[in-house]
Amino acid sequence: MAAQGVLRDRRVVGRLRLASQRLGDNGATSAAELVRWMTAMQAQDLQAALWAVGVRVPGAGIADVRGAINNGEVVRSWPMRGTLHLVAPEDLRWMLELTAERLARSIAARHRQLDIAWTDVEKARDLALDRILADGPISRSELFKVFDAGSQPTQGQRGIHLLGSLCRHGWLVLGPLAGNQQLIVALDQWIPASRTPAREEALAGFLLRYFRSHGPATLRDFAWWTQLPLTEVRSAFEHVRHELVELEFEGTSYWLSPDVAALLDTGLPGARSLYLLPGFDEFVLGYTDRIHVLDPAHADLIVPGGNGVFKRTVVAAGEVVGTWVLQGTGPRAVVVPELFNGNQPMGPAAQAALARAARRYLAFLGN
């Protein structure tokens, strides 16, 4: 599809992304629908991931999202970048087939340091599956005891790398929740039906779904997001570009769905929106950089010292304007914002929007 326009205000990018990511009036009807729409949602912090889903599903409570995980309607594994994500169960296997080999090469040196050879992975697989198929789901700590007893040491990150390898190769997956931990199950048992498209079809579909759920975004954004080669991404993109709209911003092409692009003509929502997003949310981390939604001068405030731990963010009109914390528990819990321009008082409308967002989060926790 030919270029449809030129964007001149970076803030419009953030508001379009709000719409693509189902933050607003077009929220999903269930956790399963939302995760399937988003394609993959970063989830190394479980509690953050639960709210990342909940904030996009109007009326959902934490029990609803946990229930979707417990029922296998949503699964959590390492489909790409060596990072935990939430995905739809039928999508996990083909994602792993696209990304696992490249990731395995990238961590080969670390496996040599940990003395993990392929024979060790196979031995760990046999130990894990024998135990799980005989006795059912197992906690990580108990599985590591099985590994240790079977002459596969787990100290010094060796255990988590073994577990990650077994998940990336499609033998294990994280299953039902036990408190704030997830039990480990056999993938073939937990996900009896998987889609199995050919690689070219899988990659083209992956691209299309990413731009629909994350656009406006670039090809480089997708290549970074998946860690797939940019040359292969560009080739696959030719099969789906006719289903997307191209917008130019500062000489760079951004792609998004026609439905979201049409909002530029019919009325772009979100001018007065305010959201309390979790740390590690796709709105902030689903792209190569955050310049469209976050002033670089404030970058260190959401990830202090570049330590990789992202704070919860306050997003107003598609722009990150601060962070927030939850103080207290139960009925006394309150949301406390820490705005970047803290010396500038919020107007009545902004205060009301923040109060609504806080009530929504507390209702989510209390459900």
C-alpha cells in the first residue's frame, strides 16, 4: 500500500499505539482475546504481566487473568529474545520454531561457560518428562532437585538455562499458577493443538499481527522485538505490506493497520486519556527505542541506571509523564504518582483521570 501521509508530531505516534494496543474504548473482551491480539506480551515479571493484560480488558480482575493462565487459554514461555512472554497457546510452537535456533546460537558461549552440552539438555529433558508425566506439574525448585539428583547440577544459573532450553525446544512450558509461582508442565500435554505453518507463512503472519497490535512501528522494531534477521524480515514483509498503511515520520516509514490509520481522519482518541501501566509493558518496551512516547531526558527515571528493571509508568495522551507506586495493602492501598514535572500542579481533569485509573487498578487487584 502506498504511503498514506506524513506525521509531524511524535505525540501522535503514541496515541495511535494506544489504539493498536487496545488501550482505550476498543479494549478486549477477555484475557485470551487480548493476548491473541497482542501476539506476545513481555512477562518476566508475573504481577506486571497480569496487569498488562487487565488494563486492556475492561472490567477484568486479577482472578480472570490468573484463570486464563490456569486454564491454558494463555501460556507463558520464552518464545523470543530469551525473555518470558505471554502468548496464545496455539502460537507458541511456531514462534519457537522461528526463533529458537538463532537464540541458541546467541547463548552458546554462555552454555559453554556453564558446561551445558546438547547431551546435558537431552538428559535434563528425560529427567523432567519422566517426572512430570508420572506425577504431574512440578515447581521450579522441585524440578531443580530432580536435575541435581540426576547429575545435572543447577547451581550458578545452570538450572535456569537448562529449563529455558527445554522450553525453547518445545518440551516444557510454564503451566498453572501456584500462588505467585508457575508450575512446569509438558508442552504436548498442556497444549494439545498447535498451529504448524511453514516458516515463510509463519513469519509473514507474525509481521502482520505485530503491526496491527503495535503500529505505528518499523521493520527494525519488529526485527529487534523478535531478534529475527532484518533481511529475512524484509523479504517476508513483501507478502503483507498490502494489508498495512505506511506513514512517514522524519524520513522513516512506520506501518500500522488501516483501521487505526483511519483514526487520523475520523478523530484520533486519547487526547485526554491517562493510564497506569505496569513495568515492562509493551507500550514502552515493544519497540527498538522509546523516543516517541518518552522524553529521553526522563529515560533514567523509568529504568534507573539502565539496570533493566522498568518502573510502572503514568501515560497521558500517549506519552509517559511519570511513574507510580502502590503504597499499603488491602483497603488502605493507594496509588502514588511520581510525575516528571512534579512541581507543576495537575489540573482538575488530569486529577480526575488519575483517580479513575487508580480506582480501576485497585478494583483489578480486589476482584
